[in-house]
Amino acid sequence: MGVYEDRCELTLLVVSDNYDNSFALASKIDNVLNGRHNIDEKRVDIMLSDSSEGWEDNKYIQTLTYTIK
């Protein structure tokens, strides 16, 4: 028996004093990461699996969670 499929999750936090800046950066990150990529001649799928927004310590927080397989 061997490994059938590798899968991991990556969570990124974007933190800013300004909501528009945090949202714009989170959108740019998503545009770059989300989708199918070829890395070292292997297909890698990176899909946004969850996202949320928050406010803490006078900072806007965008949370992006990706599934990578």
C-alpha cells in the first residue's frame, strides 16, 4: 500500500488598519493562489475552502483557508 493522495490546508491572515486595504490584498492573494497550477511538472490544485472577516484590536482581519492537493 502507498499514499493515494496528498492533501493539506493552508490558512492565511491578512491584517490591516484599513478595511479596504485588507480586502484588496486578500482578493489579490486569492486571484494568485486559487486554481490549478503546474509545479515541477506536477498538477497542484489550490482551492479556497473557507474565508471570514473579523475585527480585533482595532484591526481588520481577512482569513483565507485553502485546500491543496
